Amino acid sequence: MSPLRSATPSLRRDTAGAFSPRHRAAQTAPILKPPRGQYWTRKGGRGCKRFDINLGEVALTTFAPTASPPVAIAEVAGLGVACGVVALDFEAVKRACAEKKPAILVRHETVTTDIEGMALASGILTATGGRTSHAAVVARQLGKVCLVACPHLQIDLAKRQCRFGETQVNEGEFLSLDGNSGAVYVGKLEPLTKYPEGALRVIASWRGSPA
């Protein structure tokens, strides 16, 4: 299941990617954003927005626990998790897609000519930038997992490889991006979907409908 995007409501999480406890669930309703044309309502004296969404589809996608430490912690610019082969430019992304392989576009920074590659890639990783950089803004518009400002990331286009400090990763080898924590892992990790059942029950009770 895909992580939540800007088109659907999102729930507050702590820095570890976990949903907040029940006593903080009351803070969730005010930040839920209904589709355009929907309306406000009040139930039980609490402010709650009425919107047409299946709460059973609200989920947090993470990676299954791994013993491998991350090679870097970058800044999160697009939520979710993504796993794919390293692709250092648009042509490499196209080759991976032609072979039915997911790709992670790894760049020093993205520019407008990278947009087609960003659209095809499963995730995006850049050495520079921030939450308002080109990569971050475009990735969120495309609904892509995106990590920016990755420390110690160096890219060698001539050798078709990238390095995270002392760790070398060749183009075509797998990377896994955790858009909840900002962690970058070498290799292919297994995605795991979690449902914040406690928080969803609270919100469903405000709506007067089952979760």
C-alpha cells in the first residue's frame, strides 16, 4: 500500500515514524484536510472535519526490522519507503525500468531535465538541497519518496558509482530509502505496512462511523 500523499489526510507521527499515543490523537483531527467542496461538522463538542475517505486505507509504510545499520541519515522530503537499483541519471532510470527493475535516482542535485527520470523512479536521493529544493518540491508533487541533503554522499559519474563515506555502491546495486526516518540502506529491504488502529478508532468515533 502506498504511503499517504498530499491528496489524502495525514496523521501526525513522531520523529521515529510511529503514530502518537491516544492522548495525542485529539490533535490529529484539526490537521486532517478534506477534499475541496467538503464541509466542517462538529460532533460531541469536538471540532471534526467530515470528509469522504476510507480510514481503513490509512497506513504507514516502513521497512521490516534489519540488523544492517544505515549508511547515512538524510533529510526527509517525501514520505514512504522505496527500494531500487541505483540510477545516476535519466538514461539509467530508463534502462532499469526497461528491465522491470525499480530505480532510485541518485543525484548531487536535481534540475528540470531530471523530471522525467524522477517520474519513473521509485525514489529520489540527493546530496544537497532541503525541503523546498527542486527535488523535494517535485517529488512531493509526483508522490515520490525523497531524501535530500544526504551527508557524505559523493557521486562519480565516470565510474558510475556513488559513495557514502567509505561505503561504495555501484550503479545497478540496490539502495533502500526510508522516508519516515531519513535512513539510507545498502541492499534491498522488505517493506512493512502498519495501521494506526488506536488513532483511527478515535477519529472514527468523532465521525460517528466505524474505522
